[in-house]
Amino acid sequence: GWIGGWAIAMTGVLVVGSLADTAVRFTLLTVGLDDLASNLAVVIPLTVLVIVVMTALRVLGTKLSAHIQNALIIAQIAALLISTVVAIWRALAGDSPLDALTPSISWLNPFGEGGSALIAGLLLGVFVYWGWESAVNLTEETTDSASAPGKAGILSTVLLLVTYLAVAYAIITFSGTDFLSENEDEAELIFGLLGTEVLGGWDWILLLAVATSALASTQTTIIPASRTGLSMARRAALPHRLAHIHPRFRTPDVSTWLVAAIAAAWYVLVSLISENALLDSLTALSLLIAFYYALTGIACAIYYRRQLLRSATNLLFIGLGPVIGAVLLVWLLVRSVIDLNDVEASATGTSWFGFGPPLVIGVAIFLLGVVIMIWWRIGHPEYWRERPGVAPEPQEV
């Protein structure tokens, strides 16, 4: 359980800087400052500033953050929708300057490449759909907390699915696969590469979509890490200071600022090493995500074990579903270890201690957590004296 909390916190630390970096770079591209977007002397300070501003918004209150998040999401979805519709319409009208394709339902067939596409898709999906649980992390701060966070999690997952599929269809339909293969080394800049081709002088709309998306994600990614720190501190699994609640804004200010500080320091350090090292640190996320998601699925079934046989719905949604998902994620975790150890597939392209850089980063973070856990266990054993819990019996109405 302690290591699960550590994994959640560390995923936020690893990715916050990269998201803020993307927001800065694409904002500069949106306003035509292309040269500055590739200048680390400009990008790194602006990225740290974005982290500080987004963290301050989180500390100032959940309601304020939610309003800003809504505005960012609306801007993002609107820009993506416009770009998607234009790209597909131009491709079908024969107006694409690239090797356009006709959309096909067969593109959704996971077994179309003999199963290899399914494996690649599942590994990618572990990262792509990570983050939906931000609403659940805010359960105690949410109106109608008994049902709203769960509904928000389901709705956000559906929106993610629709958004990703629509954009993927638009890109492939408009550009074809040859263009994507030729620009594989710049995959993270695919919207920048296609913006002018799709929208001409209005390419800033597509760039804005990426900028607002990254900015929104920067804000939400701080939530799981900071609330995990709060939760662990309240149970004596971490220093009690992390459980401090701001007397005016009613948010875990110490935990939130600590996460931001570590994330900013990690981003600056890795960015100064190389941009490829930053990309490899993001790739390492899949290990931590698969681990704590699998752990969550198993914990769900164990915690609700006395309620599993009360109904078929209970058995499916809090028993079989989470366990099957956990087993799948354990398999993906093993696959990730194998794939991340491939030196040639890493962004750095060099071996670290005889292993792939993403695998080294992921394992090093995990082992660091083990060391801190043992140290804290020796000095502060209160958390480990607790007995495993079980879900309370539902109240009769």
C-alpha cells in the first residue's frame, strides 16, 4: 500500500514538468515565436513559471481551479473539433496535399496486425488513459461526493476515447501513413507539422489545442500526487506536515507545493541532461502506472470482499472487473519491462548500466521508494500497526 502511494506521487512528479514544457512550447508556436520554442534558455524558466502558477491556482482553491479547468477544456475540445472536421472534410474532398486515405472501420480492429497492434495499443493505453481518476482524488472536496466523482471519472474516460479516436482518424485520413513514418522522430510535434497543411493560416487553432490541453493537464496532474501525500500523511505513512490544510483556502498547501517543487527540480535537471532523457523519463511512467492500477484493482476486490456476492452487479463491478483489469495490467507491466529494456527503442538510444534508460529510471524510482519506506518504517511504525480494512456494511434506508 505504501509503495502504491509512492508510485502515484512519483508519476505526478515525472510528468508535470513535461506537460508544462509542452504548454510553453506550443503557446510560443501559437503566437509565431518558433525560434523561442526551441530555445532552452527561454523554455525552461517559462516552464518553471507555469508550474508555479498552476500550483498556486490549486492552492487557492478547488472551485477556482475547476472554473479555469472548464475554460481550458472547452478551448481544447473546440479547437480539436474544428481541426478534426476540417482535416476529414478536406481529405474526403480530395483537397489534402498529402497521401490521404479513406476512413475505415477496420482501423479499429485490434487483431488487424496479428495481435501486435493490440499489445502496442494496450501499452500505449496505460499512459493515454491515465489521469481520469483526478476527480476521484477530490472526492472529499466535491459536491455530491457519493456519486459525482465516479460519474466524472466515467465521463472523462468516454470523452478521452472519443477525442483520441476522432483526432487519430483525422490525422491518418488527412496525411496517410507514409507522412507519419517519415516524421516518426518528431511524433510529439505532429500537430505542429500538420497544422499549416490542414488549416493553412489558421494553424494556430491546432497549436492552441495542444497548448491548452497541456496546460489543463499540468493543473490536474498535481492533484493525485498532492492528495496522495495528504492521505499518506494523515495515516502517519509520511511526515504529518504534509497533511497541513491551508486555514483560508482549505487545500493541502504543503503537500501541493512540495510536489511542485520536486517536479520542477526534476524537470530542470533532466532537461539540462538532454531532451531525450526527459522523453525516456516519461516512458518510464508506464511501469509506475501499471503497477498502482493493478494494485488498486486487487485492493478493490479485497476491500469489498464481504459485498461481492450480494448481487451480480457487485460481483461484476467491484469483484471480477477490477481483478481482471489487475491481471491484465500485471501482464502489461511485464511487457513494459521487456519493451523498456530495448535500448534502440529509447529516446536516448544509449545503454544505462546495460539496460534501457526508461527501465533504469522506473526501477530506480521504485527502489528509492523502498528505501524511504524502510527508513520511515523504522522510525515511525504507526502506519504499519494498522490492520487491513474492509468496506463497512451498507446502511439500510
